[in-house]
Amino acid sequence: SHHGKDPGKLAQLKIVEVETMKTVRDLLAKLKQSQEGDSNLLDRTTVFLGSNLGDGSSHSTSNLPVFLAGGGFKHGQHLHFDPKNPPPLCNLYVNLLQRLGIETEKFGTSTGTLTGLEFSRA
């Protein structure tokens, strides 16, 4: 968003973002309630939500906020990286591909996997 740190525009942006996250919350709840074999759809589905800007005012593409749920990853944590030297977002894509069973160490400009993002089970 082009909010320029204007309090009024930030308040409007918050309304949109809160509603977006409510929708994601509802999706996650429905996936968790849906049985799939010995598990549920949330365990078998990776939900990824991200932004194309780390700072909408400056159009920065560094330090992008992302949200990841389900898919057999360990959750309940907030991963924070050095804002002056953040890993490329492509590192997350390597983790996602590996979780899908694709044997790869590289995606785009990745430098490896995203440190701290672990599988909860095989």
C-alpha cells in the first residue's frame, strides 16, 4: 500500500488486513476439521500468504512478511531474520519444494533453505 505512514491510511490498511486474516483463519479451521485418511487436510496442505512489498511506502522488496500454515511444518513460532542481510524469499520455496518430495537444493536465486523452518514429521 502507498500509505506513506499516514495514520488514516494505515488504519484503512489494517481493516483490510484484519479481514484477510479472518478469511485465512476460517480456511485453516475448515482444513483442520476435514479428515483425510489418518490425518486432516491442514496437515496435508500448505497455506502460504505473502506480500510483494516489505515496505509499501518505499516499495522495498526486502524483509517480506509471509505466513505459512499446515503442510507438516513445525509451527507456533515467528522466524525473524537480520533486516540488513535477509535471506532470499526463494530459500522458502526450496523448503516448500522439498516438503512436496522434490529433491532440489536450488530455486531461482536461493542460497539454500530457510533456516529455522523444519518439518514436523516425515
